[in-house]
Amino acid sequence: MHNVRLIKYVWTHQTPEISSEWSKLLFEVELPFVPFHGLNIQLPDQRAWRIRDVEWNVEEQTFRCHIEDQFMNLLDVDDSYEDWIDMLLECGWELSGRYTNEHNKT
């Protein structure tokens, strides 16, 4: 089995450049094979997440996989930054940090 840490970023707006805040979330999983770019991972009670980058961390002996970022659509009233964070936490994700984008205070 291979230790895999999924990494997901959630942004307050449609792009990182205009987002005032962002969060980094982590999900630990074991896979019976080496993860690869483009792989969809179906976690329990969640949609499938596509891996966009894979790296091997020698010290941790873990694959770190960046999955697709989540951007908020400000025109969609059901697309809320806080709701996305809450939903991911309820699904077993761990909040690694919340950050302010110093260049874009809105």
C-alpha cells in the first residue's frame, strides 16, 4: 500500500489572483498502486477528485497529490466558500490552514 496525502485549495473567488482568502485542506488515504496525474479518486460520500500533480516526499514516505482547486462562482448563491469548507470538513478533510491574500483585500 502507498500512503497518499491529497491536497485541495479552496478560493473565495473565481481565480487565485482576485481571491481575498484561501484555505488548504488535506485528506490521507492509502492506495494499492502509485497515484498518477489525471487519476480520479472517489472518496466515500464525495464526488470524484482529479489528481493534477503528484510528488513524492522522501522524509514522510508519502505521495503528495494536488487535486483540482475549488473556486467560488459569485453569481451562484449556492456556491459559498464557508459552505465548501464545512462540507469538506464533514467529509473527513483536515483544515491545514486559512490564509489571506495580501495582494487582494476585497
